[in-house]
Amino acid sequence: MNGRVYVFGSINTDLVVYVERLPAPGETVSGGRFEQFSGGKGANQAVAAARAGAQVEMHGCLGDDAFGRERLASLQAAGVSTAGVKLLPGAASGIAQIAVDKAGENTIAVAPGANLAFDGSCVDIPAARDGERPASLFQNEVPQAATESLIVRAKAAGHLVIWNLAPTMTREPGSGTLAAVDYLVCNRNELAAVTGSTASEASTMDTADIERRALVLLGRGVKHLVVTLGGRGSLLAEPGRILRQDAFPVESVDTVGAGDCFCGVLAASLAAGLPVPAALRRASAAAALSTTRRGAQDSMPTAAEVDAFLAARG
């Protein structure tokens, strides 16, 4: 599978503690094991797309420190072009502190550091060439103004625009931005936020409510909405059609990066020209595989692994 994917977003180092259970507020849980991984939603998605077979170029910011130099090297080792990554003198690279329990659930706290300096003003977005439609992939861990500006520019350049609304944004996106998005990807919390509700309301959403909110976003110009539903799979809404993709049952050990894996493989699949149902199925399979391994970028499967996984399931 080939195709070009441009990723605009965050690059972090994940500092992970594996514990029996997640601590309650104010509580210390000891006895955990520590590991360090490459992370950041943008970088995670870039690595997932590269392992899925896409030609990937990453755009973002790192501090000119030990973490920054390590992340630059790890992206390059994963086959991601870092021509668009800036090392900023005097800035600290982004880090995430993550706790993972025995069921694979996690809590995450992020210090974005150099990611907040990404403004996109110097980013060159090449026009789509004849016979191809590259994908531009965005998230919400760099300044929203930069993301929205680049989304509009990517659309004007003829790119397929995919925006993952994670983590949940605090400011409503502009109508022009949503109209430039081909695929808006979110979970229930993010869907609640972008349609004007709270996280507490997200927990009570049923399928009918999700579909109703999807229609609201389609009415605001979004071409396709993908809602990830964890163990319930995912739902794709587009004008005139609702498509559901079941989750693949696996023995999960770590869900960190699963959503990023889904987005990266979805972008790679669509850039390669796969039909939407096949791209959705492939992204779901890759995300399931990623939860069977620890870490974010380290857990991203290769195209061959996804092929074998799907072949075994008919």
C-alpha cells in the first residue's frame, strides 16, 4: 500500500508507569514498572501511517534537548521524513506522564513544551499531483489556530483532510475549517464537545444520539464523520449512509496509542485509494493489534501484520 501522508502535530516522549490499578485523586499507587517510549499524537499517527506503507512527512516542533534529538532519530528510524520538524534552541521537548493499569486502561498528563511553538506559517504544503490525493492528518496537541489555518491550506492544495479531535478542544472550530474537513474523527467525549455538550452527557449517549449529532456536523460541512467507540467498534456517517465497523476482539495489554494507530492507518489507507469500508476495517484491525503490545509507537503494526490479522478473520 502506498500514498502520501502529511502529519501536522505533536511530538512527545511518553514516561509510562504500569500499575495494578490507576490511582484515585490524591492517592499514590506504588509497585509499578517504568518504561520510556516515543509518543505525541502527531508522531504516533505518523509512525502508524508509515508502518502501514505510506510515504509520510512529519511537521512539528521539538526542543533542542536530549528528548528532542531522541525523537527526531526515532521518527527517522520508523521511516518518517522529518524535513518539517524544527528543533528549537532553549525550548523543552514535550512529554507525557502516563499510568496504565492491568486491564490496559490509562490516564495521561501532558507538558506540551515545544509543541506550543508550532504555528504553521512556514509550512509548505505541496499541491496534489495528477492521479493522486495525498492525505493531511491533524490532531489537537498544537495550537488550534495553526491547525485550523493549515487545514484550510491543505484543502486548497487538493489534499484529503483528516482531523482527529483529540484531545478535546476548548474552542469551537470555525465553520470554514469544518467545511474543509473530509474526515472528522472523534470519540464520544470529543463528539459531545464539538456539538456543544459536556463529558457527562457523552457517557449516556446511545446510538441514536450519536447519529443525531453526526447529522449536525454533516450539516456544518463535514464530509464524513468517524466516531470511535472503543469495544463497540466505530461508526462512519456520511450524507445518506451510516456505516458501522465492529471492534476486533483481542487480549489487550495497553490501549495507549490505539486511537492514533486507527487515525494513521485510516489516513494511509485512504491516501492509497482504498474504498472507505475497507479503509475503516483496516484501521480497526491495526488499532486492535496495537493494544496487544506496550507503548504507543512501538505498538504500531506493519502492513504485513495487518494483512495476516485480517486474513485469519476471513
